[in-house]
Amino acid sequence: MKALVAGASGQLGLALVAQLGDRVAWSGGRTALDVRDPAAVAHLVREVRPDVVFNASAYNNVDGAETQIAEAMAVNAAGPGNLARAARDVGALIVHVSTDYVFDGAQSQPYGEQDCPHPLGVYGTSKLAGEHLVRNSGAEHLVVRTSGLFGAGGSRIKGGSFVERILARARSGQALKVVSDQAFSPTYAPDLAAALLLLVEKHARGLVHVTNSGSCTWHGLAVEALRCAGLDTPVEEIHARDLLSPAHRPPHSILSKERYESFGLKALRPWSDAVKEFLS
């Protein structure tokens, strides 16, 4: 495999580059490749001529997207489309990563790939638009939806991943109040990266959901992270409505992993085991 990794400075990109090793023909973050620029994307992909283009770039500020609409759409929708068309032109596979936030969380059972998306905010809408542009590009494609990503290299604007932010606040003595009415499946970036490579090796195509096993709320994730870090800071449970956040988030966005396992692949380990490894 000869791979190109866009968005290589983020959580997933770093994990992909580490696991691909010498199979990486090119990798870089936004300063090296602006995925919003179709000419720059096409030129780079023509030069590298990869077998697989991994798109780990994203605008992940869910609340910020409500006002930075053009930026969210440019990075999360136009960007994947540019990469997919460039991949098509050199006969490469495009592997694009999307989100559970394409769903509204109205159903109680896990969401399968066949369920109809209905995003609640601009972030989810922009990610869904990116999916459509990739799937309609004419390129061989694999679109993977995931959930609650955490790992090294989290957003510098946010102060790292959710896990890192919670620990930083606890260590600084801040009171912790975390939402307890939004259920999802936290996913460890190295585990997702490994799953993407396995799917490519299995010649998986189309849409696949991939997360770590099990589910929790943000409050549950915070409590487990603190426990693994040896901190006994109390965490107050609050409702999502108490935050008055600009963006609405799905109350239940657990994803079904049945299609992933149908390729003969083993379910990813429990999210709590991954948190323990991340903090060890």
C-alpha cells in the first residue's frame, strides 16, 4: 500500500501515520495541504500517485460551526470532495472519516448504515455533505463514521481531546460539570486507525460504522478518565440544555458495528480499556 494522509497533524492522522509506517508516501497537516484548494489537492495527488488517500482532516468545532458555516462546509464538505476527485483521477481509493452527528439521536437502538441521517446542526450537516461528495465523486471509496474520538494530538483550539481537557481542569482545581444525557461510543484514535487499515485490506467499500465497543455518556467518560488517572475529583451531572450551547447534539448516537464485523473483523475493544491505555 502506498498511502497519502491528509490531516496528519490531528488525532487520527497521527495514529494513521504511526501505523502505516513506511507505507506513507506523503503526510501533512493543513499548512502542508489545504484540502479546500482543489488545484493544490489535485497537484499533490498527481505527484504522489498513492494507492489510498486517507482523509483525516476536519473542522471539529461543533459549536463554532454554527457561526463559521462557510469554514465548516469548506473543510468538511468541499475538502473531502476535492480529495475524492483527485483520488479518482489517479485510480486511488479514498478513505474518508465522518461522524455520528449526522444523526439526530431520536431512535433508541444503535444506528446502522441504512438509517436515514438527520443532522441537528451545521457540523453534522457539513460532514454529511462531505459524505455525499465523496460517494458521488466516481472514486472507489470507503466512508467510515465514528464517534467521540480521543487520543494524542487533540484540537489545540479546544485544549486537546475531551479526556485531556477533563484531566487538565481537574488538576487545576476547577469544578467539573458534565452532560449525562447524551449517549455515544468513545473511540480511541489508534484503534480507529487500525480498523481503517483492516477495512482497506478486506477491500471494504461504501459506508461502515466503526467505534470502540460499549457506550457511555460524556459524564461517564469523564468519571472513567479521572479514575484511570488516579484522580478523585467529583463530577456533577448536568443536562445538555443547561449548557446553552449554540449547537444541538444528538441525545443518542450509538452506532451499530454489525457491518464492520461482517467483514470477518473482530469488534474493537471496550472504550474503557482504550481510555486506560491512553492514560497509562
